[in-house]
Amino acid sequence: MVIEWIIIIGLIVAMYVLINKYEKKMNRLENMVEENRNKIEDNHSKIKDNHKKIKQNYNHIEKLWVTIPKVKDD
């Protein structure tokens, strides 16, 4: 009877330790996912800003290309 209670208590403690470790891992993973989500959102805003800059530079280059005088080969 005493051995059975020792085994039951041992199993309960082992289950508690395993569940506690699992919860800690899950919390770390959730934090990592949230950090990555924030980085992705920051990168989306940077991509939009850079896209605007690229468009402006492209328009500027087009204007320069149009205004460059053509060289005549005689």
C-alpha cells in the first residue's frame, strides 16, 4: 500500500515537471513568434518606404534619359 502511494506521488511529480518544462518552452516559442511578427511588420513599412524611393529614383532616371541629347554619328 505504501509503495503504491510512493509510485503515484512519483508519477504526479514527474508529470508536473514535464508539463512545467513544456509550458516554459511554449512561452519561449510564443515570445519568439511575437518578436518575429514585430520584425516582419517593421520590414513591411521599410519595404513600402523603399518602394516609394525606388519609384522616385526611377522617375528621375527616366527624366534624365529623355533630356540627354542624342549623339549623331556622321
